[in-house]
Amino acid sequence: MDELLTRGVEEIIPRDELQAALKSRRKLRLKLGVDPSSPDIHLGHAVVLRQLKGFQDLGHTVIFLIGDATARIGDPSGRNKTRPVLTPEQINHNAQTYLDQVGKILDVKKCEIRRNSEWLDELGFVKLVHLAGQFTVAQLVEREDFKHRLEQGLDLSLHELLYPVMQAYDSVVLEADVEFGGSDQRFNMLAGRALQKKLAQPPQQVFMSKLLVGPDGAAKMSKSLGNYIALTDRPADMYGKVMSIPDELIAVYYELCTDIKQGVIDELVKTLAGGANPRDAKASLAREIVRIYHGEAAALAAEEAFNKQFRDKQRPAVIDQFLVTGDDKTVVDILLKAGLAASKTEARRLIAQGGVRVNDQVLEPEDNPWLENDDVVQVGKRRYIQVKL
């Protein structure tokens, strides 16, 4: 398989079957299921979407499956507690934003867009029990996150055990040849392969992608954890978030988020190991990622704005305005109202640590001045508001 097709791959099961299918020149049905649990698609999702783009360009059919039915259950993958259930209104809103954003990578007109409510809403209790009977409880609780919760004495609901059964049934209905997903979806995707075999359908291959770690460097990029870079982020915000990643993730982001040749990335790793400034490599990475999703002009403008703010210590060209209502106009009050601090205690701690400026002047630990119209408040390095009374 071509390098670009396997870029960012964790594992292909079984690889020889997929290679044989590609050599046969048969047009494959490639399934990607996404539960619209929140509005944003982020760079972690884009790893899989970019892999699918390579296959789509070869003429294979991408099935973009919106899990509007499974979203009502909530995918428990990688979680130590039950995922909150969304309303139909939330699901429909999020699903539409997904379709708008997927078009940044895939040719949506060539995709087969489906919703699993088409068949799951019509499944019926008896058929669901029959499908569940194709799996044993022992098989299901072998899933690492399920096993962990049982060992810890945490709740594991029956509906969560049914989630991989429903995802597997999606593959049966869609007659998927290959299912794509992150490596955290391994159990669910293999369940689809197993169910297809039991129902006398050719079993799908499983194409697992590496998981992209969020800018915090602590965990996989996740909307629920808030450590993500959305495709819809403003260019300046996207650039700044990429610049904030730990140095050890630079090569990983080049591999999973760009089309830069692997040989070039290998040379970059060597230069960094030899003492090159990681900031330069990170700046090139940030510029490239912004270019992919917003264009060359936006990437250059984002870089210029970032340099003015952080290298040259200038304010950003555009500062969000915050309209102050009520009589409480002290810095502590406004930090709380504007969402720049979670509580007054946190606001005072930020001031005490020297992390708050008003009109470019660092506040002293005991300061809590009243603000005037057009005052500019800065928290940390990147957050600004302009007060409007």
C-alpha cells in the first residue's frame, strides 16, 4: 500500500486481506461512523478523514455514518463513567455541523451519507435480542474500559454493553468492506467483523489510526476533555494552539496532521536532536496546519499576529469586546463574568500570580481596581477582552 494510504496507521486487521482487496481493483465500501456528541470536528478526527481521502481519491466509496441513534446511548469507549445522553435536537444540530466540516477534507458529494437511525429505530426488541445473542457477556466484558470499571466497582449499564452490538450491526447493514476508526475503537470494529462472519457476510477489514494527543500533551485529543484543536477554530487560535504543543509532539503532529513526506520528518527529528530550535519547527507546523484548513493567506496572517503578540509583545489586532452589565465593575468581578476565571477565588489567585494585566500593566497581588470603558484586560499570554460599559 502507498505511504500516504498507511500514514498514521496503528494497525490493519488483517493487512493481507486489505492488500488483496486493493490489488483486485474492486471498489471498496469504507465505513466511518461518528456519533455527533458535540458540534466540533477536531484534528484528531481529521487523522482518519485524511486517510479516507486517500482511498476516496482512488475511487473507493466512503460511507460517512452519522450515529444519531447510537449517540442516544453514548459510546463508552475509553471512559470510566457513563456518557451523558443527548436530546434529538442536540444530535441533529451537531450532525449538521459535522457534515459542514467534513467537506474541508472529503468530497462530500461523492460520499454515501447515512444515519443509523434508519435501521436501528426500526430494529425492534426481538431482533435486538437476537443480535445480542451473537455475543457472550464474557466477550463484551473483555473490553478494557468495561473490565476496568467492573474491577473498580464502577457502574456499567446494560445499554452500554449493547453499544458495540449496535455498531457491529451498522457494518452488517452497510455491507462495509473496511471500517475506519481510532485505535480506541478496536473492540467495536472487531465486533463488526465478528457479527458479519456469524451472519454469513464477508467480514470487514479494520483500519485503525493512531490517536492524536491533545495540545496539553496529557491525553488523546478529546472534546469532552477540552484539549482539542477544532477545524473551525479561527486561524489565529488554531496557530496559537499548535504553537502550545509540547516539543516532543512536533514530529507526531507533522506525521498525523500534514502531508509532509516522512523522510522530511525524519530529517527534522535529527535536527531537533542535534540542538535545533524547536520553535522554528513548531512555527512551520502551525503555518502548515492553518494553511490546510484556512488557506495560505490566513496562515501567514495568523503567524504574523502570533509573532506580534508573543515575540514582539504587541497586542493582537482584534480583541473580543465584553459588555459589562450591573454595578460590579472590579477586575475580579469582570474576570468571573467574562469566563476568564471560574470563581472569584481563582481570579484573585491569577492576580496574585502576576497573570493579569490592565492596559498592559501587571496588577499587584492586592490590586482589584474598578475598570473604565475601553480598558483592555489580559489574562495569561493569550486571553484578552476589551471592556465596554
